[in-house]
Amino acid sequence: MQWQQLLRRLPPGSGNFTQDMDKFLPGNRLTFLREGGEAFRAMWEAIDSARRTVHLETYIFNSDRTGEEFARRLMVKARQGVSVRVIFDSMGSLDTDPVFLNRLKNSGVRLLEYHPVAPWRPNWAWARRDHRKILVVDGSVGFTGGVNISHVHAPRRDGGADWHDTHLRLEGPAAHELDRLFREVWFKETRSSFALADRLEPLPGGALVWVAANQEFLHRHRIRRACLNALRAARREVCIANAYFLPDRGIRRALAAAARRGVSVRILVQGRSDHPAVWHAGRRTHDRLLRSGVRLYEWPDSVLHAKTAVIDGAWCAVGSYNMDHRSLRHNLEVNLHILDRALAVKMQARFAEDMARSREIRLKDWRRRPWTDKLRERFWYLFRHFF
């Protein structure tokens, strides 16, 4: 089916996003997972149902309560003869217990530590990290978003920190594409290849999904370019939630231009952060955005960790990409860019709930903040390229 025909089933305004339509895969079934606890349960169910392969790629694989639960299920599958591979980032998982990793290896789980923190090794690249969060089971059911394998994402009733995040479960051709990305990283780092599952046929009536990935040097701007195109196409509304919001000049200009042409631009940022330096540096950009008509909201509760967007009720983004220098230039990242009415409605409802609970930052009050805050923001902004 031609993409022009598919657009007729989407919300008004979807035609504005046709610049990248050749990259969207039709026929994907999506499930919106609102928080870490919900995401973990869905991922565990998928792992338990695995018959052939389980591929997990994550920035953080902690040896905490949640990590132990994932490890237990992965080891069970490996002992049953399922091919289980795990890629974890060395820097992100720096605190992970080596005994925990050895147990996984001894059970038959194949592990790849991405860019080990080892300066004595040749070609050590300390800045290049794998920030993706991907799980693919049997090449047909995939997950991605902002949730790491860490108990901070678990609900408070289970002893977690209830970080505010979003994940997606998907079936269809986009799940196969996530599996291909996993395979590419594994081959590049190990020079060991393995069979990729057969391509999946589009599901009837499914969503259009572009699996947009930053991949090493030549493709490091791919996600940013797609986001810029979407912002420039916006005609009515832009809603963004971004954990480490430190946008470059091009993104700031696109947001300001949208606000000036009458688009309602609202951005949810952290009210409290696990990385204070990044938080202070990001606040340095607030004044100019507020002056241009962009509305900013601070999430007041647990740490905001989501990286999501909805534009004109048509274009949605969920993934690992932060609007900061590290995601742009150094990290392996993946975003799902989606054209789907049902998902847009759910995400808009989530944004409305979040912003109703958040504190809006108003320009007049913002300029009255203590001079010590302004000094910290100015200082940390100088180091924005090193975070």
C-alpha cells in the first residue's frame, strides 16, 4: 500500500510530515507503557514466552532487585536452549557486580560489554556510549523507550524510585528493524555474526513507524534531523518531555519559530535531577525560549526520565534520545517516530496529566530567581559539550 493511502487514515495534519515518509514501515502494532513497572511486566512476559532468541541492549543493567529478576528469567531461557544475548554499556553499568555478570555467563547468556572502561586497551573510546534500551524476542516482539534495567524505574510500592518514563511494546516490521540494530552492534564489536530473523509482514491496520537510530559518526545527526523536520512542519501543537533538556541552537530556533507562528509549544523538563550539572546547564536556555513564547513546565515529583514528543496529534516520538550534546554526537541512540492516531491520543492525554501536575515556569518569576542559581547555570553551561 502506498504511504499516501495510509495517510488518509491518520489525523488531519499528518501530511505535513511527508518529508521522511519513505523511512516509515507500515503495519506495526503498538502498546503504550506508561511507567517502568508496567514496562518491566510486559518485558518479563515476552522473555518468558521466548522460543528462539532474546536480544537485550541497555545502557544500564544493574545488579539490583530489578536486574536480578531480569537475570533470573534470562538464565532460565538460556538453560532451555534459547539464544540469549545481552549488550550493556560499560560506563552506564559501572556499578554492576561482576559476580552477577559471571552468573549470567555461566548459565549460557552471551554478554557484550560495550566500550569497556579500560584506558590501557587499544582504540578505547571513553566518550562513545551505547545509550539504547532495546529488547527483541524471537525477532517479532520488540521494546524500546527510556527505561533501563534498574530498580529506580520500579514503583515505590515495590521499593523503587518510580522514575517518570515511557516505553513502547511493538510487533511488526519495526521489531525486526530493532533486531537488525542489535545485530549490527554485536557484529561491529565482536566480528561475530548470527542469523537475523525473517522479515515480518505488515500487520493489518498497523501504525507507520520509523526506527530512527544514531549510528556512529556518519549517522549521528539522524534523529536530530528528523526532530527538526517535524518541528518545522508543526502547525498547531508541540508537546515534548525530555529528561536532559539542553537543546542546541538549531533546536532552540525551531522551537521559537514554531511558537512565533502560533503553534502551542509546551515542554516538560526535570524539576529534580540525577545529574545536577546537566540540569543547571539546561536551565541556562530557558530565558530565551520563554521570551519566544515557548511554555516550560517542571515535573515536581520523582526524576523525569522520559524522551517523548507529540506534534499536531499526528507525529509521535518515543525513545532514548535526549536533547543534549552527548545524544547528538557520542551515543548510540534509537527513537521510534510514529504516525498513529491511537498512540497520539494516549500520549496527548499523558502530557495533559503531567502538565496539570507540574509547575509552569513564567518569565517574570524566572528572572527573579537567585543570582546564585544564575551563576551556577552560566558556569555549567560552559561545559555542556562534555556531559
